[in-house]
Amino acid sequence: MLSYPSTISLSSPTLNHLAALIRAHRNQHRSRWRRLRPGRQALLALAHLRNGDTYTRLAAGFEVGVATAWRYVQEAIMLLAAGAEDLDTAMRRIRHLAYAILDGTLISIDRVADQRPYYSGKHKRHGVNVQVIADAAGRLVWASPALPGSAHDLTAARIHGIIDALTSADVMTFADKGYQGARGSVRTPFKRRRFRPRLSRRQKAVNRAHPRIRARGERAIATLKTWKVLAKLRCCPRRATAIVQAILVPHHVEANRHPG
């Protein structure tokens, strides 16, 4: 089998952060000899999350077994996800934003035995629904746990308590038409309804300006999906939440290197 060197578009602080978590975990459990040092295990896990490398490729590149590569990645995901912020913690930063942008995205998955809950009629494919909050510049601030793809964006936002949290913090939030009826501090475009007066000139002006603001939230979704493992999850969809939460931690490590 041929092999070749490759790169990961992440910084040393991210690698060191994960390596420190792995080292502390090993010391806590008094782990004996491992095939890879903490730094190499961290590099292996980041290659999987960022580049989407398969376990077979990782096993060949790091000269370990496929089962060992899988175990090392799962351990790293568990350690990273444990340090992810929940919504209450994230709201401490969100409440200081000029305004927030709320949007949902579908992360594709392999088909599972019970397909119906994971099929999204909107996207015409199977996946999991993740809600994303971005700041005024379109930077990713927080991502929710994953729900089956059949969940409507507004329903998902209510299940996670996002609408109530943003309203309680009095954060003006821009969202698309899928969130109409959310009320509170969430602002959506005006919608023309049958047997009702046409939209006024002011409402049409608001509808023209609204997409220009809300479109910045697509940058946050694009940022989340630069982690290639999310291109299509080839694992149990119940693991999607841990993977998304694990990705948020190194994302914020990278973001803190370029504040502002």
C-alpha cells in the first residue's frame, strides 16, 4: 500500500489542546503503554474530523490497526465533546452581540434501519437537523445537538430552547421564513397570505433587506461543514451530537487566535 504526507488546516494550539486532554485522561485512568503518544493520537483524530479521512486510511498512515484508529478517534471525540458549551453557557456571549442569526442545516447520513424519522422532505435526503447561531459577521457561535432530519427548523429550535433563550436575553435574531411563528425576539420576513391584503411598501422593503442580513448566517454553516467528517456521517446518527459538539471546541480554539 502506498502512502503520502498530507496537511490539516488547523493550528498547533488546537493540536496541543487536544493532546493535553488526552494526556490528562490517560493519567487519570493510569493507562498503560499505548501505540501512539497523545500528540499523535490527537493528530489522528483531527485528521478524521477535519479532513474526513477514513479509519482505513488513518490506520495505514499511522501504522495502527483499524480498530485502534476507531478507538482513538472515539476517545478524542468524547473528550472534546465533554468540554463543549451548552446553550446557557453560550448565551453569556450571545447576549452581547449586536444581533444574532439563526439558521438550520441538514447533515447527511447513511441510511439506517428506521429511515422515516431521518428523512427530510425539504432536502429530499436522510440526515440530522442541527441549529446554528451566528454573529453579525457570520461567525459560528454555537451549534445545537442533532435531531432527526424530519424535524422542522422551528420545532428543533423550540425543542432546544433557543427561541426562549434568545428572547429572555433580548437578543434580536434574524431567521428565514421557516421560523415564522417563533415570535419573541426572532425576526422573519413578512409572508403574503391568501385572502389578505398585499404587502405594504414598507413590508416589501423589509423583505428586501432581511435576506442580506440573514445570508451571513450561511457563512457559519459553511464554517461548520469545513470539517469534512460532516460531509456525510457514516456512523450511527445518534453519534452526530457528540461529533458536532467535539468540532465546536477546536473551532473556538482556532477562532480565539484571531479575535475580533
